[in-house]
Amino acid sequence: MRKQKQLLFLIMLGLMAVFVMACSAADNAANADEPADDAENSEEDSGEDASNSEEESDTIKVGVLHSLSGTMAISETSVQQAELLAIKEINENGGVLGKQLEPVVEDGASDWPTFAEKAKKLLQQDEVATIFGGWTSASRKAMLPVVEENNGLLFYPVQYEGMEDSPNIFYTGAAPNQQIVPAVNWLLENRGDSFFLLGSDYVFPRTANAAIRAQLDAEGAELVGEEYTPLGHTDYNTVIAKIKSENPDVIFNTLNGDSNVAFFKQLNDAGITSEDITVLSVSVAEEEIKGIGADVIEGHLTSWNYYQTTDTPENEEFVANYKAEYGEDSVTADPIEAGYFGVYLWAKAVEEAGTTDVDAVKEAAKGITFDAPNGTVKIDGDNQHVYKTVRIGEVQSDGMISELWHSDEAIKPDPYLEEYDWAKELSDSLAE
């Protein structure tokens, strides 16, 4: 029995040895194939990682979001071009933090929900470091909750009605004390004291005109009429009939987009020229004059912070570079310039911060200056608006704007009009 058990044990050992040898051979054969596969996979992973690493180290995505179609395309397309020019120049000079800027362009299509949707895409999917974009206050207010909820950045390049200071927006256009209030003061001193207010029917014109009404009342001036039309509106005959009936000294115009083309042409057709009634516009610049026709709008006034004719060495270079990029017939204008230097302000803040981190960039941006085409601009650390010089201009026969008056220095931004006694109740009621 013992011998049988020993024999059985030996047989089992033999079978186990054979099994182990077979497994070992199979493992060796498998391992002989696997290193090549692993090496190939390793090379692929390494290539992907290297590609991603190179992309992360060599490029920074930035969003460019404007209306390239619809009623606002007449104004916003050229602002987009200016921002792309600034990006190109910065890249040619070494980029930001040694990285090239990669613009991701989207079309807001003159539709405010689309601006919100595209801003969300740029921040969440494209993971852009900042967005340069918008024109109307409706587009800005559509983007505001998106950039705040995602802790993104928006550089907004157009004058607006004030009563706002989002921690996630830098405002490179004029606050109302840098355009509208001084324009009314100048008009009262130089053109008369009866006003007719005409605007597009959305937040900027209505809020701006609320401020103008309060200012006129405080100055003892007369408001003889106030009318609003939808964006894209083209029939102004009824409004013009009211204007003729009231015969104001001044029409303060806050129409936006291509409605200005229809209004000024129909005003001219009605026989009303700048010698009859002064129209001062705050959303008509050199680009819009091209669409309206200089012969139609000649002699009327504008209030901005920059004109193509602004006399600085920086502007001479800017105009030359813009024309070289987009054609000799192209023109510069205030929002174009504000979009352009906004890119440079962001780039300078990023360099100062040493990172594109939003909170670090906001902190670094406080008090930063830049020699812009209109003169030296500075970011106000309290409200993220920009110090700007105010300029009143007159449209000339060649489509350029001749400066009639400018402030002695760059004006500190006051978006809530806190420095004006007449605006205290207004700012309390309009500020959110």
C-alpha cells in the first residue's frame, strides 16, 4: 500500500512539473510578443502626451465672440478684426508667457441667447483663457452670468449705460461719465437746450436715456420727445414726422446697428440736415459712416474716446497696420480701438501674473496701463473699467471725424454716476 501511495505521489509530481513547464513556456511565448505591443503602445501614449504637452506649453486659446451676421454685423465684424490683429501682433512678438495665442472665433449672430450659448461653449468645451467680445448691452448681459458661473473672463469693448461692474468682466469701452454725460453738457453749452431722444429698444438706450432725462431735468433743459424702435428697424418716417413737429435743438441718438443707415438717410430725404437739427450719436463711428454715407451724415456729431484722426504716434502705427491687414479702404473707430487694446491689456496682465488663472489675472490687472492709440489707458482696480479721454467730433465729407473738443485728461470711470447728485436716485433704481 505504501509503495502504491509513493508511486501515486510521484506521478502527481510529474504531472505538476509538466503543467508548470507548459505554463512557463506559454508565458514566455506571450511575453515575447507583448513587449513589442507595449513598446508600440508606449510610443503612441508618449506621442499623445508629448502632443498634448506641446499644445499646452505652446498655445493659449482665447475666445473671439462677435456678431458676424445679423443687424449688428455692420459694427462688430471690424471689432473682431481688430482683436485678431492684436493677437497676430502679440504672437509675432513672442506670444504670452512664451506661448502663441490661438483664437477660437464664434458668431453671436446678433442674437442674445446665442451669445450666452457660444460663451458657454468657449469656456466649457474650448477652455479658453478669456473671451473678447460683444457690442450691445443685451449681448453683454447674456454673457455675464455665463462668465460668472464658470469663473471666466470677458473683455467687453463698447461704451455702455453703466450701472454694472461684474468681477468677471473688464470694460474697455466708455462708462456713461466718459461719453454720455459730457456729451450732454457740451450740447447744452454749444447747441441748445431742447432734446429729442431716439434709441433702439433694449437696455442700453433706455438706461442711457433715463440718465439723460435726469441730467436735463437737473440742468433745466427741455425734453420734447422720446422714441424707441426695435433693433433692425428700417422705417423712420413716423418718428421723423414727430421730430419735425417738435423741432428740437438736438436729437440724442442711441440707435444701434444698421437702423442708423435707414434713419439718417430718411432724415436727409425729409430735408433735415445738420444745419437744421444737430444729431449726436453715441453708436455711430467711422465704420457706420461708411454704411450710412458721409454725404448723408456730414456735419452731425459723435461722442467717443477715439477717432481715426486722433493724433498720437501709437494711433499712426495702429491705423497703418490695420489698413495693411484689412485693406486701404478700411477704417478704424472707437470700438475697434477698444477691442484692440483690450487684447493687449489682458496679455499684459497675464504676463504680470505669470499665469492665465482668472483670479491671478484679475489681481495683476489692477492699475495696469497701456499706451493705446487713443492715449494711455489704465484699468481701475475698483471696477475693472478703463480711464479714458472724452472726445466730441463732427463728421466730415470724407467720412472722417474731426475733433471739436476733448477732456483735459483721461477720466476715471464712474459706472454708477456716483459723482453726480442728480443721478443718486437713478443709480439706486437702475443698479442691480
